[in-house]
Amino acid sequence: MKLHTNTNTITKSENFVESNYSIDATAKAFAILSDGLYSNKILAVVRELSTNAYDSHVAAGCAEKPFDVHLPTALDNEFSIRDYGTGLSREDCMSLYTTYFRSDKTDSNDAVGCLGLGSKSPFAYTDQFMVESFHNGNHMTFSAYKNENDEPVFALLSEQPTSDPNGLRVSFATEAGDTINFKYEAQNVWKYFVTTPNTNIDVEVVSQGDATMSGDDWQICNKANRGYAKNELVMGQIGYELDADQFEGDVYDLLWRGYGLIIHANIGDVDITPSRESLSYNSRTKEFIHNKVKSILEEISTQTQQYIDDSPTLWDARLDWVGVHKAMNSVKTIREAIGDITHYKNQELFSAESWCGVELPESTKAGNNVVWYTKSKYRSTVQRQEISILKVFSRADMTIIYENEKKGSVGRVKHHLKEVKQEGNIFLIRGDEDYLEEVLTALGANRDHVADVTTLAKPPASPSSSRSSGGGYKRCEVFRCKDSGEWYSDPSTVSVKEENVFFIESSRDDYFVNGKTMNRYKFKELLNSLTVIGADMDVLAGRLYVFTPSTVKSMKLRERSNWTDASELLTTEMRYQLELHKDRITEYESSDKNNWSSGNKGYNIAVSELQKISKECETHGELGKFIAKARPDGTDEIKNLIFSAKKIGIYSAFFEKLETVVLDIDDMYDTLIEYYPMLKIAGRWIEDDDVKMVAEYIDSINRGEK
């Protein structure tokens, strides 16, 4: 890569005594350039040697040919990279490997390297490595090592004829505990390589995910497909994370609030730091990124407009606009770029009176209207509203239904929202065919966009529907329990004369237990927590009915011997279970309780991740001891029991009687790191595929194999 340097014009008033600066070739200087330069030693070695191999293939005219990488394993701790490029003569080897800042790539932007430091990067990890050069029928073996003064030395060990193809092979031994680290860093380094190297073990290169939007030299990846997705600039097949704090305005907003932006730059477009761990944010680099982001925002607007215009109907255009806006909703600058798109083929997308709204036609004929039914997954009830403006949601979040049959139509709609989809929005068009056509015209839709209400399933008949609602029978809901221990509710009817039954009061989807209120979800969690912990809940299953306070009063349930207030029973049972599991609760309250101290030297691996690793280990060791204290068995069921006890207001008094201790989780973690040093760079969250590898590392340490 060509380096950009400045030429200064100096004007002197007279001749001064001058002396040029130089660098003293000491062990300290070499250590800074080979070791101190890199914060992540393993990453640096894999990155520098991989890009050198690629550069050599480019020089040899075989850029698409994969080079070979041997990653260390439990049985073979060698790391090596063998390319099939040009190779080096003896003179070039002795010159390039012994001279820092000497490179044969500074005059070309076809190569990634330029500083003459990458070939020395193995010294960041090891004191000795081997270099083999295959050059025009000659096989030379060199040893690079640090002498007794800690200074690097490069020595020719052997030279012999060979029929092997040209290229270089660099190799060295790794530490036993670093096996997983080399694989992990390789996965990250190679994620932007056009051609993935050949490896001795399977390596799943980190995926960029699907692109929600893209151009010739940029893309925005879907966060859902990548988990946490960084904003990166890719140059020379290496990704550099973009630092939002280096910019202002729209560029800052996009990089700070956005995710998954990948900018592909040509080699030499921006500058990098000597370590190549990050971009050098000089004026040249910042100007390039600033102009590129501005260009991307313009492309996004143009692409979105074209996408909208390609929609087959105005209604499809409206749905497509909302879909794109929702996908980019977290990024203000992109959202604003999309917001500037207001028309589809000279037709306004939405009403100026309402965001994403479409005005509906007025009808003087009775019964012609549009009713909006909506349900959140967090509530059991379906909300109803007659509307004059229809709000457009994404395709997955809304359905338009025509009431082609009035009988039972509302029941079908509510059943669909409550039991089939469990959430969403249904717009029910009620009226004659003429009104239907008027609504379709206003929406820009056609008949294919609308389903008939008869296509929705009928709600199941109530178990007691054949009985009259009179004679003491009341329509209500009843709670039942699945074999899995999960509670749910069904519509039902019940007689006041029913024997051995229970009631719980509820109003507007709020349930009352011990004088406290909770929503339906929390009430089900209360039932679930008691069931999972081992309480005998069979007495309630299928016999716990829900009534409003007024119904409880009118039916005189509190005065009937055959009815029991479930609130009292549940509160009593909860107190009993707290006492029964007092030791486990004390253990839990003395654990980390899902919280990880934020002050521990930046080591932030989650205890939940350590727990997953521990389950995969064949040996226990210090990790097993750590987990036993930090995350005892059955933590989740105890946590849920405590949560439910808090909701009904009985936990505080119980907790005051506990004799708990506070774990020094930081000190425990430091002790853990002494046994398993690799964990300190594992990151807060570990990919599922890597858990087993980390477990193998833990096992190897426990067996004394380090």
C-alpha cells in the first residue's frame, strides 16, 4: 500500500547547527515495534501473516488461490501459514526480515502491507519462529529468534533443492491454552477475505449477515442475523471498526445509532495506524468516510424511492415504505432519508393529518364503517375502535378483513388475534360491496389485498355452551395447567353450585392477590413458579375461575362454602414455599444473582456464559467451584419464586430473617483467571459454537496439560 507523506518547504534565515534524528537499534526498540505495537498479540499474528500471504498471491497473479493455515489443536500446538506466492530469495529474506520498516509493497496499492512490520509480528507472541522460503527450486529454512540480549536475530539454517511450488511458510509453537484463541481470531480476521484459507480444522468464518440495503461498495447488514453488528470499513480484506466520536452531524448519528454498516474502500483510500488495529483518523481518512457516508445516505434515499415506485399498487407501496422505515427505525439519519420519500408515482403515500395514516371515505349509509381491532402480546384483551383514518403497519403486523358474513364475524376476529396470532392489528371493513370498493380505492388496494372474515377460524364452542347462562351459570375464564407445568386460561362457564372451586378477582386484566395487582402475564408466572418449585397445584387446575369484583359480590362467592378465594390460598402457599426453600433462597441471595460487577478491570464475561461452559466440561476444577457459589443449581426456579413473592408483597419480611453473605465476585473472578487466563479475553458473550471449545480448554487446564 502506498503511504501518504507530506513534503515540507523550509525557509531558514541562516545556517544552524543541525542533526537528524535516528533510532537506536536496541532490544527495547525492537520490543516496542514487535510486541508493544499490538494490544491483541494472537489477532495481530493471524492478521499480519494472513495479509502477507494474500499479498504474495496477488504478486504472483493467483489472488483467488487459498493459502494453507495450520491452526493449533490439543494434539499439535503448531501454528503455520503457507502461501503459494512468489517466495523470497536468500538475499530478500535476509534483508526484509532483518530490517524494520523495509517493505517491497510501498509502491503499489495492490498490496495490503506497506510498513515492513507485519513479517516480524510473530515476535509479539513468541521468542522464536521459523521461516521457510520456496523460491525457484530452492528451499531455504531460517530461524528468527531473540538472542541473550533480547535482540531479534535471523539465521539461515539450511538450503537445499526442492520441487515444491514457490511461496513462504511461517511457523511457531503455541501455548497449550491458546488453541481456542487462535481459532477464534482466525474466524474474525478472515470474515472479509474473498478466498478463505485451507485449514486443518473446520473454521466457521464470522458472517456479515444479510444486507438489508447495499450499494457497489457498501452494505447495511441485518442485526438479527449478526447479533451485535459493528460499523466497519473494509480495506485490504481487513475490517476496521468505525469510531463515531471522530465525526459530527449526520455521520456521527449514523455511526453511533446505526449498526452493521460496512464500507468497502480501495487500498490506499484511508490511512491506518502502524499496528493496523485501527484507522488513523487524520483529515484525509475523515474526509473519505464523511463523503462516503453522505453518498450512502443519498443512495439509500434513491434506492428506497425506486423500491417504492416498483411496488405494483399504491397499497403495496405504503406497506413497503413502512417495512423499510421499521427496518431502519433505530438510525435517525436513515429514517430521515426515507422520510423524505412522500410519493408513489405522483400519488401521496400518507395523509398529512396522521403519520402513516390513510383517510377513509365517509359513508352516510348506516353500518358502513371500518373497525380497528388490536391486541398486544402482553395483554389478553382485544381493543376495538371505529376509525376514520387507517394507520398502516408492516405487512406482518396488520390484516384487512371484509365482513362478508355478519354473524360471528367479531368472534372470528377476536379469536384470530387472541389464539391464532396472539397479537397484531385487524381492520374490519363492514358494509356493502360499494363501500368496500370505496375503501379499497382510498387505500390504493385491490380485492386481493383483503380477506373475507369467513376465512378466519370460528372460535371453539364453550364447554358449557349448551347450558343456559341463566340458572346460576356464569360465563368466565378458567385456568388450566399443561403437563409441562405451564398455566393458561380458557373461556368457560360455571355454576355457583359447583363444588370445590376457587375464584380470583380480575379487573381490566389486572389480577388481585394479597391486595396487590399484577397483569395476566405476572399472574401466570406466579402459578408457574409455584408449580415448578414443587407446590401441589393440582387442586387449582381446571377449577380456578376468574371474575370481576362486582361479579364476586353479586354471586356472593365469599359467602358460599363451596367457593374459596384463591388469593388467600396462593399467599399461604407462597409463604410455605419460601420457608421450605429457605436454604436455597439464602444461597441464591448470596450468589451473584445474575448481576456482574462492572468494576472488575474490564473483565466482563457473564456468569451465565461461564455456567454454559461449565455444563460442557468433563472436569469441574476451579470453574466448578466458582459456579457452585456464583450460580447454584436451580437458580432460575428460585429467582422466579422470589419474583412472584415480591409481586404479592410478602418477600421483604421474609428476606429480613435471612442470614446472607455478599460474595466478592470480582475477587472470585480474579482467582478464576489465575487458573484459566484465556477467559479474560473471551468477551461478555460467547457464541454457542465456541462454548464447547472453551470447555475443552478448561478441561485441559484441569488435567494439568498447560
